[in-house]
Amino acid sequence: MSEAKAVFESMLGRFDADEADDMEAVFQFDLDDADSYHLSIEDGKCSMGEGEHDDPTVTLSMDLATLKEVMSGELDGMAAFMQGKIRADGDIMLATKLTQIFPQ
């Protein structure tokens, strides 16, 4: 399993359906140094897909190290965005909920 896939697998295991509430969204992750993945949230469930989704709600572009740091709590996602380590396109407010939906 690739290192990137392992990160997304661990995120699936940490998915908090209560935080996601009635959310229907697709988070697209375009990693600079690894394969792209997307996480789809619908009906209180989260699923992972490889590659690009046809119609993501938000697209987040970063390198794998940044993703790992944000998801582990080492780096604040908003700070990473302000520093230019994360680029976002689409529903940027949704991106701010990432660490709530996938807590450590």
C-alpha cells in the first residue's frame, strides 16, 4: 500500500459521522508528490476513491507531508493555507471542517 493510501485509509477509520451530520460532499486531494484521492461523504458514511472525482465539492492541493502534518495535528490547516502549503478550490469553508470530520 502506498504511503498516501495509508493516510486516507486511516482517515476513513477516524471518520466522525456525527460531525459530518447531513453533509453531502466530496473532498478531492491532489497531492503534488503522490496519487490523487477523494473522500465522498453521503448519508453519514465516508468512502475513498482513487484518482480524480468528476465533481468535487472542494479540491485541496498539497504535498503528502503537509497532509500528514495537518491530519496528525502537527500543523493547523488554516495556517498551512495561509502559508501557501495548501491550495484550495471550491467550497473553502468546507475545507476548514476537515479535522473535525476526521479527528485524531
